[in-house]
Amino acid sequence: MDPRINGFDYRRVTVADGVTLNAAVGGSGPAIVLLHGFPQTHLMWRHVAADLAADHTVICPDLRGYGDSDKPLDTDGTAYAKRTMAADIVALAGALGHDRFALAGHDRGALVAFRAGLDHPAAISQLALLDVLPTLDMWDVLHGTSAAVAFHLYLMAQPPGLPEELIAGSPDAFFGHFLDIWTRDPEALPADVRVAYLRASRDAVPSIVADYRASAGIDVAHDVADRAAGNQLRMPVTVLQQDWGAALGYDAAAVWRAWAPDLDHQTVSCGHFMAEEAPAEVLRAVRALLAR
């Protein structure tokens, strides 16, 4: 059996169109939902969630298409739109009795959280986003040879068929590559957790690719429409990022401030998997945000 978050109950909650999410729920008090990234599951929040559960209701789902949540086929290009995935999270929180909640996301989960903040501002009280850029801006800052660091974005943006076949041919090598190169402290990912991440990703190649493919299509269209309309995140926003700007030549704080006027932008020195490598630092930032 895969490891679990100690002290949390596990539930399966149907959110939309028969899609059921696996979620770990613990604690009591004001609600905060924590969304994982790639190539991981809700387990990435195990340290942060346990601490927050002392005074909050903490909800850690596997996103649709990941972990032990349902993985619907993407028949029309919308099943893994961040708009669809964000609606899942609002429905999940509502089903658990929380119509308004704080939301934190890492990597792919941060893109879902970003979309939730734009689409459902009345539901989101505070927003924390870890090590990501909005989809539209992400594509804008990738250029030249520096874009090689994001080769997986281009691979999974291709039409259905080839990306899935290539990744399924050696899934542990593909997903393990990112667990290795994005981690500065390998001990932050214990062997049993790494095995769980690889198992979950191996079983979800089509849906993971569909998630990324949406970010090269429908997600961009939604961001373009919001930018044109002047839509912004209305709630307090905290962003934690590695210093990507130095490598890719852009001002990360300025990129985020265009979307989030009430912004606290922090640069961290740990690797990408910061909730596991530097949970105390993440907790300080999240708790400061929750106090606002």
C-alpha cells in the first residue's frame, strides 16, 4: 500500500460528470485545500498538511487524472482544462461543507489554483502558488536554447498518440527524470514516496499528457481572454519561486503582479519540490498568508 498522510481520513468524493476525486482530509477549523504538482500526488503535502491540521481543516486531493482520482478520457479537449479541474476543486470543497476556503497549489496544482482564483473569486479567500508561472506567461518566457529545460511541455503538447506512446515505453525513466533533476535534496523524497509517485504516474500517462496538452491550447485561450478583459486575482496572493528569472531573463515578480495586485512574491533557495525539501519555509509563508 502507498504511504498516507498520518492522521488523515481518506474519502472519495464525486465532483462533476461522475468524476470522483481521492482526497485526504484532516484537522478542523477554516478550510485550506492543497493541490499537488507533476509528477506527484497529494502525498507531496504530507509535512505541510500535518502542521496546518492543528488549526485548519486540510483537504489534499489527487487532481483528476492523477493518483487515485478518476482519469476520464479527454474526448473534446476540455476534460483537463484548468477551468474544468478548478471547478472540481470548488465542488470538492463544497461537498465537504466549505463554500469558501484558502487554496495552495504547486506546479500543475498551482495552475489549477490560479484558474480557480480567476473563475471562482467568491470561493477563494487566499491563494498560495508554488514554483510556477501562469500558462500564458510561461510560454512567453520560453525561447531559444533556454527552452530546452521545458522539453516535456513541448513533447506533451503534440497531438494525441506519439507522446503517450513514447512516455509509456519507459514511464519510470521519464517521470523519474524530473524527480531527480528538480530535487536539490534527494532525501526529501524517501524511497516509498518515490515509488508511490512513479506508480501513480505510470498508471496515468494518457491523463497526464492530456493535462499538459490542455496547457498548450485551451488553457492559453482562457488566459488570453482574462488578460484582454483585465481580470485579476482579487484575493491576497503569495507566490514562492526558484530564481527562474535569472536563467530565462524575465522579472517573475512583475509577471505575477500583473495578475495579482495584492502580491507577496518570494524567491526560495530550495529545489522545485519545496513542500518536501523546505516545508518549514513553505509553512511560514502559508501561515502568514492565512493570517491576512
